[in-house]
Amino acid sequence: MARNIARSIAFAGLVLVATTACQMYISQLKTASAGHTGCTPAQITISNHAGSFGYNETWNATCNGTVYLCSGVGNGRSSEDYSCAPAVR
């Protein structure tokens, strides 16, 4: 019984850490998109993320009804170059 409780607590902790990390990463994508969309991070919704987190990826940033296609490309250092453009419908 004690093992099951310990496992449940460990699993709950892992879920909490994963959820927090995901929310932090979405926040980073919003911030990276802001300068290219003219919207504040609070106005942006992120969707359709594809690629590895932090290196060569794409996502949609939606703000005020406009959808932007954004991309991040690793530059061989510890950072990424970002860009966004209105998505073609």
C-alpha cells in the first residue's frame, strides 16, 4: 500500500513538472512571436507546434483573428533565430 501511494505521489509530481515545463515553453513561443506579429504575448494563442523544442520547429501564433506561421531555426549555438509571417489560407 505504501508503495502505491509513493508511486502515485511520484507520478503526480512528474505530471506537475511536465505541465509547468510545457507552459513555460508556450510562454517562450508567445514571446518569440510577439515582435513579428505586433501583438503582446498575452494576445497570442499558440497551436500546431511541430519539431523539437528549442531547435528547428514551426508553430502557429494567432492574434486578433490573424494566423501567423512562425519558425525557429537553430543557429549552431545555444539560441534560435525566429520569424513569423501571415499564414496562407
